[in-house]
Amino acid sequence: MLNTKALSDTSAQLRTGLIQALTVAGVITAISGLLVQVSVNGFSPRSVMIIALYFVLVVAVFWLVQRQRTTIASTLIICVFTLSTLFTQPSIALLLATLALIAVATLGHWALYAIANVVIFGKFAAAFLAVAQANNWVYSDAGIQIAMQISALVVVTVFTRFFATAMQRSAEQTRRSNELLRATALVGQDVSRVLDLNELLTSAVNTIRERFNFYHVQVFLVDEKTDQATLVASTGEAGQRLLERKHQLAVGSRSVIGQVTARGEPIMAHNTENDPVHSRNELLPDTRSELALPISDGDRILGALDVQSSRANAFQNEDIQALQVMTNLLATAIRNARLFEAQIRSVEENQRLFIETEANLREIQRLNRQLTHSAWTDFLHGGNITTGITLESNRIVDDLAWTDRLTQATQTRQPVTGGGIIAVPVVLRGEVIGAIEVSADEDMPGSDTLEVVQAVADRLAISLDNARLFEEAQEATVQEQRINAIVAQLQSVSSVDDLLRVTLTELSQSLGAAHGAIRLGGPPDEAAIPAETAHSPQNGNAKASGNGNGSAAS
């Protein structure tokens, strides 16, 4: 793809080549005519001056071209050719006039073109009038010849100017198309590189404004309720002020943005002075034409790209096509950016859940350690079990003493080695419930011994807890059996007094209790009943006296 500089260089090269070719052709034409004239009339001071003039012209033109001053060079050869037609013979004047008209039609601006045409056609018109007067306004071969020359020059100047203008317009369209493609490529690069939506849209509107040379460019996005189009990116100071006040337009409102977001098709205001769809903005007073294109993702309208120009009827088909490509790129970018934001939110949510899960896991581990500690503390202090043994001289004996290594392994929760002895903590669900200490075999490597002892300690912790649970289950079973036996005895008795006596007797026998008591009702009010009558049978309370009056004791 050609860039603007390459197009400009190509145009300059063509212009330079045309100037040089016209200069050489003019010089050859002038010198050829001069030589013909000299062969007839001989050399004269005027001939020498003409040759010198064209020599200076060639040198000056090539000198100017080398310094890239093509405008001055083209003006110089146009002036020389045009003036030469006034002072040369008719046959040579026709060739020079043709070259002058070609030069001014291709290289000159409109004012210079008009002046050159007036001078050249003025000379030939004067010659025609002179011939007509000499022949008393009767047709003559000389007059017809001059009229044909004038007609030929008219064809030359009109068609040359037409083609030169068409080529210039084509070159301008090519340049603009190149700018549009370049702007599209830049936006496409941003789409593939930038994931932040605000940064992407801001870069896009600035690129479009600079490359397309528009007055103002902005992007609106439709909100989730699809009833408002909110400005999210805008150019210039006016755009910044619009962003600060959070400019919005209702979808479907009488405005270019409102209509394009409602219809989903391009909306153009050719002349804002008399276009009813345009909504004037006091911050953009120079807007004379406006074009908005929908930014769509499938059937869903995401927003609109709005471009404004300070010229009426400023938007061409090439602009609309290029901007449509822009909107497609922006739609892709918006979809990607929103997907990226959704992924970021999902990652943040997963991270939050992960942190909460870790916290819950730590709390569960703490509760497990706490329950394990409580269970083993109650188990070790609640029964007649062995809590320590030692291997001495191939004999296992009970031993409750703790060595320094056992104590250190329990406190640090890490294996302790040294002096051929290895001490490893017995850990159950994160809680230390004991420790193992062994003397390492000299023939076995220390790392292997530590690994074996550690593995045994891990399995011992699980087995000890299983054994504890089994013993507690057995105790619960025995206790349930005792309760069932007492309940069976109670079901065989029908009187209250016998129920109290049987209950207290069975409990004493089951628990081995030396003392027991049962009272019915509530304790007496000491403030209302005298002390000497507080324990009398009339106070409504049972006393453990063994007299059968609503009480039992043993």
C-alpha cells in the first residue's frame, strides 16, 4: 500500500518530468523555427537574442527543478512560451502556442490558465481580424487557416485542461483513499494491540480526525437499557467538555446519533443549516455536515461513530466505505474489550472465592486441630491407658519421661536428628498427639531412617485415632446397655416410691456410687418457711430419708 509520501513523490516526479519535457520541446520548436527563418533571411541580432533567451530558459528551468522549485519553473516556461507566441512567425507561433496551452493547462492554476488563454487567443483573433479586413471580410484561405488554427488550439486547451483536472482529481482521490486505508490500518493495529476500551476509542477518534481531516469525531455507546447513547470518546477541547458533562442523546431522538442508533443504518446531514435530522451543539458551531455510522455486533447495535465537517456535502462514497470498515473494526474491538473485562471480573471473582475458600479451609483445619486436641486431652485424662513406653534391653516397659528430643519434636512439629537418634512428632489433623524416638541403624542411611520413621508416625496417628474412637464407641455401648437395664427395671414398677428407690439403687450399683439422692418438686422458699419446718413432710418436697414419704436416698 502506497503511503502519502510515496504518492506525493510520484506526483512531484511526474510534474518535474513534464516541465523538463515541455522545456526541451519548446526549445527545439523555437530553434527549429529560428533556423528556418535564418535560412531564408540570414542571422540577425533578434535571432541571437532568441537563441540566448531559450538557452537561459533551459538553464533556469533545470536549475529550479534541481532545487525542487517546480512552481516557479512551470510559471517561467508558461510565461516564456506565451510571450513567444506574440513575437514569432505564425507557423512557429502555432507550435509555441500549443506548447504554452499544454503547459498552462497541466501545470498552471486557474488564473494563470485564463491569462495565457486570453493572450494566445487574442493574438490569433487579431491575426484573423487583420486578414478579414484585408480581404474586405470575404472568406479567404488565410482566414480559414487561422480559424482552423484557433479551433485546434481550443481543442488542445479544453481537452488538456479537462484531462489534467481529471488526473489531478484522480490523484487526490487516490491520496485520500490511501489516507483512509492508512487510518483504517492504524485503527486495526490498535484493535489488535489495545484491550482497554477507553484508550482504544480515544486513539481511534484522534486517528480518524487527523487522517480524514475532519472537524470533529466522536463515538457513542448504547447503555444496557438501550434507551440512551452515551459519549465515550471525543476529539478536541469541545470533546473534552462534552465528556466531562457526560453528554447523552436518547435513542430515536431527533438527532443524527438518535436516528442511527435506532435504525442501525448510516445517517447523513449534507447541510446542517437546513437538515432537520441534525441537532445543533453549541460547542461545535462550525459543523456544516455530519455523518454517523452504526457500530453493530451482529443484530445488536453497540453505538455509533459520528464524524463532522466544517464543509457542506463533505462526505464522499470513499469516506463512507472507509468509515464503515472503521465501525466494523470498532465493533470487534468493543466485543473483545468487553470479553476481556468479563474475564478480568471472572478472574477477580475466582480469586475472591479462592481466598474465601482458603480462609474457610484454615478455619476448618483450626477447628479440626481444636477438636482433636480436646478429644485426645479428654481421652488421655479420662481413662486408665498407657501413655508412654520405652524399649530397653529388648524389653518394653512403661515410661512417662520425655527426652529433650521428644519435647523438641513436639514443640517444633519437625523431626529432630542428632547423635544417631531420630525424634519424629505424631501429628493428627495438624495437632501433635505424641512423638516417636528411635536410635538409627548405622548401616541404614540417615535419610532412609527418617523417611521410615516419618511414615510410621503418620500411620500411627491414624491408627491411634481409630483405636480411640473404637474404645469410646465401646464405652458408649456399655453405657447404653446400663441405661437400657435401668429402664427395664423402671418399667416393671408402678408406684412413685418404688420408682424412686429402684432408680437410685440401680444408679448406685451401675456407677459404684457411695451416695445418691432424688428430690421431687422444687426447693423450698427459705424466706417464707421457718428453718425448723423447712424439712417437714408438709412442705411438698421429697427428702432422702428412706421413710417412703415421696423420697428416696442411699
